[in-house]
Amino acid sequence: MPVLVPVDPKTIFLLYFWGNFFTCILIFSYSFSYATIDNRKILKWFGLGKLLLTIAWILIILRNIIDDFISINIANSLVFCACCYETIAMLSVLKINPKKSYRLQIGITIVAILVFNIGTLLGSTINTRVLIASIALFAIFLPPIIHYFNEKGQNFFRTFYVVCYIGFEILIVIRAIYRYMDPQNLFFSYNTLDSFYSIGLFLLSLVGIVGFLLLVKEKQDQKIQKLLDDKNQFFSIISHDLRGPLGSAVSLSELLAEDIEKHSREEIRDISEMLYQSNKNSYKLLENLLEWSRVQTGMITFSPKKILLNVLIEENIDLNKNTALSKNIDLLFEPADLIEVEADKNMIDTVLRNLLSNAIKFTGKNGKIEVKLLKKDQNAEISVIDNGIGIPDGIKEKLFKINRKVIQRGTENETGSGLGLLLCTEFISIHQGEICVESKYGIGSTFKIILPLKQIP
């Protein structure tokens, strides 16, 4: 019958050291070579966690050789910090509120470090220190695991990864219970259970690293696929929507160039007006395309400054007054308060310009457009309200999505691609705000922008 031989714990710690050391090299190499900018930050946090663990294992291995404060207090504090960085990297892969989750992880880590070091300074036994460390590690890894369970769109990699950490948590609980039931005064224990614990922890750690890298790669692949889909949609917009007005402009220009003597002054004026409108539509669409492409490629710099929304709205209303007058539309602004926010003026300017332009386009002659500004909770709320033709439910669902084709002509047969609203969505998202629409077909529409009043980091 085979006999289970306990494994030397120092051997396991050496394996931890070399495993984490080579993991650091692998992660940082991948980060600098292949990762996108977003993934580079995630990999940096994960790699930094593994680097701190590597240093911690060195200090732990040198126990009884170097000062106890360094091999116990500093080493375990580094382990807690390493786990904090690792869990922050784990949370960064998920679609959650990052600030709140990061603060929770940092808070748990600070409490763990304080409790462990206070316990050590008060002369707690090795068994007590092991229990404190086990509870602390369990607490640090618990929130990310819960978030992974609650995340929608589970797949094999995500399930595989979270199962590894569930196994890790179970091992910690088993060891803590064992230490509580059978107290020991040795840190390097040679019993069979501790051997299984050490080997299991090492294997789960390696498998977890592989699972994390697969998740990061999957996220990167999804982003690349989205960029490819967006690129295809761009070409669709250019080939369909831009070709129309450009084709009209060419035909009208040809008509004037070849047969100008055959037309009366009144006909020439009409053709020139149609040519102007065609070129204007082409310019507006091209401008939105260029702005959108700059956002997608990261060429637009977000530069928030304190701006008075009242002034910005009034400036945009003045710019659109002539267009509104041509359809005899009343353009009104009703501010409840003077509201100042920290935002990028150019981006908010673009959003307001697009929303007002759309409202005029889809409002008939003798119509009415109101812009309202008010403070609600901790947000500034801008509403652009029109009594125009409204938006059918089938089109409303497609707004703010580049992969859904939106075709709706204005009250005077004006064309549009819906790209302006996509641009608005991107800019408001950068401000950590929201944009939404309420509309009834044949009655009118209300586009609402919600911007946070607090300073944007």
C-alpha cells in the first residue's frame, strides 16, 4: 500500500517563488509586446501583484535567517498587497463600477495588514497569525468571486477561472478550520494536510494565471472584433449615405456647367440652393465620421474644464436660430439655475449641436423646440424637447448603436445616418454621464443628457 510522504514546505515555497518569478516575466513581456492599451493596465496590476508575491516568498523562505519583522510582518503585508493588486486586475475584466470595487479591495487589504501587524506586535502565536492571514486572504478574494458569479454572459474561460479561485477559497477555509481544531506552533508544518494544501495552492495558482491570461486575451479579441464591425459599418455609411448627397452634388454641378445658358435666373437659384443643401449634408456627415474615427482611435484628448452650461446652450441656440427660422420654429431655452460642470467644452458643444440640429430636422413648420436645464440629485440634466414627428419604436431601439442601420427622413426630406447620435453617446460616456430618449411617434421627442456635477478624475 503506498505511503503518503509529506512534502517539505520550503520546497513548495521555492516553487511559489520560481512560478511567480517566471509569471512576472511572461506577463510584463506580453504586456509590452502584444497587449492593447486597456489590457496593458490590467496586466500591469496583475504582474505587479505577482512581483510583490515573488519578493514576499523570498522573505518567507529566509525566515530564521533575517529579522522576524521583515520575514513576518513585511512579508505578509506584501502578500496582502499582492492579492489586492491581483483582485483589482480580476475586477478590471468585468463590467462593473470600478471605483467602488477598487475601494472595497483596498479597504479590506488595509484592514488585513493592520490586524495582522497589531496581532504580531501583541505577541500572538504562529497559529493565530496563520488564522488571521487565512481569513484575510479569504476576504480579499471573496468580492471578485461574487462579481464573477453575478456577471452576465458566462463562458468556459470565465467559469474555468472562477472555479480555480473557488477551489483556492475552499483550501483556505479547510486550512483555517484545521489550524483552529489542531493548533500548531510551527509555521513550516510537515503533516499530510499541509502538504496537500501547499501543492493544491501552487497548482491552482498556476492554473489561475493561465485562466486570467485567457480572459484578458478574450477581452482583447472582443474589442478587435468590435473595431472590425465598426469599420465595416463605417464603409457602409460612407458608401450609402455619403454617396447619395455627393452624387446629387455632381449631377447638379454638371447641370449648371453644361446648360447654364438654358436656365432662367430663378432655376439657377433653385439648383444652387439644392447644391448648397447637398454639400452641407455631405460636410456634416463627413465631419461626424472624422470625429467618430478620432474617438475610436484615441486621437481625441479629454480635457475637462469648468464650464457654465447656460452659456454653452445659449451659444448653440444662437447658431441654430437661422435654421429654425427657415421653418418658423420657436427655439426656446428655460434654465432653472445657473449650473456649472467640469466637462470638455468641445465634446458637449458637439452633443448640443447634434441634438438641436436633429430636433430642427424632425420638427415641422411652425413647430416648437424647448431646451431645459436643471439640477437633479448630483447631476445636471439637459433636455431637448420637440413636438415633431417623433421616433417609431422600431427605430428607437436602434439609436445609439453603430451596428444597427437607422433611416428616417426629416420633415423636408432631409437625410441622416444616425452617426451624430453615436458621437453624442461616445462623448457623454467619456464624461461618465448618460443619454436617453423618450418619444411617441407623431407627437414628438425628448432627448435627455445627464452629466455628473462632481469633478471627473
